[in-house]
Amino acid sequence: MKKIELLAPAGDLNKLKTAIDYGADAVYLGGSSFGLRKASKNFSIEEIREGVEYAHERGAHVHVTLNIVPHNNDIIGIEEYAKELEDAGVDAVIISDPGMFSLVKSAAPKLDIHISTQGSVTNSQTVNFWKAQGAKRVVLARELSLEEIREIVKNTEGIEIETFCHGAMCMSYSGRCLLSNYMTGRDANMGDCAQPCRYKYYLVEEKRPGEYFPIEEHDEGTFIMNSKDLNMIAHLDELIEAGIASLKIEGRVKSDYYLATTIRSYRMAIDEYYSDPKNYKFDPYYEEELKKVSHRDWTTGFFYGKAKEDSQVYTDNSYIRGYDYVGVVTDYDEDTKIATVVQKNRIFPGEEVEIFGPGRKHFTQTIEEMYDEDDNVIDVANKALQIYKFKTIEPVEEKYMIRRKSQS
């Protein structure tokens, strides 16, 4: 059985490295042009080269998004850019537009092409159409049930199927939303979504200007287009057994801590499945870990039928935040058991923290004493990126992360 790919977002070079260090088989990122995430920092061609080198040295792949819905002026320069990506060693590009597809295929024939979820592929015939054009993979529309996905896999051969498994969901059809453009002038199909589906709405009657009536299912009102986040970690066995080739995590604008926590949970759960598929039983630990990053309530989206009212959040558009990210390990002395840490949030001696790294469950300890860079005892680390040290009860390594229960 070929192992399913775990595909992670990379909003910048540091996040790319974090994703790979914490278990991603591949990352997807946006370059300087033609991608759908203006909110992430995105990559220069030099950074793409460095990212590709880092990934390939560790057996991972790099996919670059070229998935805008382009007008005539937006497609200028795509052939030259595709050649640059090919020369940089990029493994695949993600495209939604047929015109963009034909130009890239002609200009950079060594680049694998994946059809974006923006292509709204929902049936076997369309998958086979893209296969005939030379596509390597199709990222299916998010509006498909697991049973429909099984049917698509069954009726297609020689082309890979990718689906989203975790992250924010858009209320529109596979992301093809005009609401942001209409309300704010920011085009979601050009990577600049203002997320108006998360706004709090009121109803105004034509003949009563200035009178705002809440659309409510709760005392606080409602957020009528605000979807819960997708989370399929408890159903990994069904996704794998459906024949899906790649599971995609959303979140190019999320933090390093979010990526490390989320990718680590999926990586460990996937590896656990493959260690004994016949006797696999989901460990709730992995879902509990996912609760320790900022998230909305969760849904299984369309995987088990049409998304219904319980897939929406009607009370607010905020995130659930139960833990603070307080530090990342940069060094560890095996003799003294002292870890050197870069501060990410204020921390005091006497506080209980959880420490985790790639491929292992976390451990919990109380920080007894803290020291500065010169080994002087300190009573707080409260400066941004301050270096501090403390003794750990278990060995740690560079890039391990430290968190504690939120104090807010």
C-alpha cells in the first residue's frame, strides 16, 4: 500500500521548514505572482530555490500555487515564471484555469500540474478529462462526500486524487466567492479575500433606513455564512482506504506553532494507521492536541453528506484559544539537561508547561528555575525573542516547542 501524502501549507520559508521538520511529506506555497494568498508573505524565486533544496534533502516535495482565476492582463508573464519554477526544481504547480494550464504545460513540460480545488472538479469524467490533458493530480472540490470520492477513485486510473482534510472552510463553492469583491473591492479569486463571510450581519428594510434588525438564533446575533473548521483526523482510516493520494491541510497564514501542532498530530496518526491497518483504532490524543491551537469549532464538512446548519457558527467569528505558545528550543545540553529557548510569550518560573517535538507525545513539567544567556537566575522572560534557559525533565531537541494553558 502506497502511503498517503501529508501536504502542508507554507506561508514563508521558516514555515516551510517547520512543516517539513514536523512531518509533512510535501508543502504548497505561493510565489510572487499568480497565487491565491496575498495575506501570506509568499516566496521570491530565491526563497523557492532554498525551500526546494531544504525539502528535497529531507525527501519532501514542493508545490507552487498558480491558481488565480486570471483575466487577460493577469496571465502575462506566466510562461517565463513557469520556466523559473521548473529550473528551481519545483515538483508541481497547482492550477485552476485551462488557459494557464496550456501555457505552463508548453513552457515547462517537466513540471507536474495539479488541478486546484478552484477548478471545482466533482465527477470522474472531469478527472479523466484532466488526465487526458496531462494533469498529474486533481484536488477535488470540497463539496464531495466520502462515498462520491470513493466512486471517483474507482473510476479513474493513472491520476492522483487530493482532498482537504483540515482547516478553514469557505462558505462558497470551492472558494469561488464574489462576496469579498462586491463588499470590499478585494477579489477572493485573486488571493485577496477579506472574509466577509465571517462578518456579523443585520437586516435593513428598504423603507426603514438606519434601523438594523438582527438575524438571530442567539442573544448575541448570528454569523450566517461563518463555517466551522474542517477536521477529519478521527476519520483518517476511511480517507486512506478510499484511495486518496494526498491529504491537504489549509493554513498558509497560520503560525509556526499552529503548523507544528497540526502536522505533528496528523503525521503521528497516519503513521500509527500504517503500522497496523487491520487493527487501527483512532487515538483521541491526536484530536486533543489539535484543540491546543487557535481554531473554530469543527465539522466534517461534506464528507458524510451535505453540510447542514450544524456546520456553521452562529454565535461569533472568533477562534478558540486554550494554550499560549511560549518558546522554541534552540539548543540542549545533554550533560546539564538545560534547554536554551527563544521566548514567544511571557513566562515565569513555577509555571507548568507542555513540551513537544516531531513524532512524539508531549510531556508536562513545571519550570523550577530560569536563567538568562549568561546563566544568571531570572524571575521572568518577558521581552520579545528573549533567550532563556531551564532544566527539562526529559531530553529535548532543537525546534521543540513549549506551550502553557492560556491565562486569559
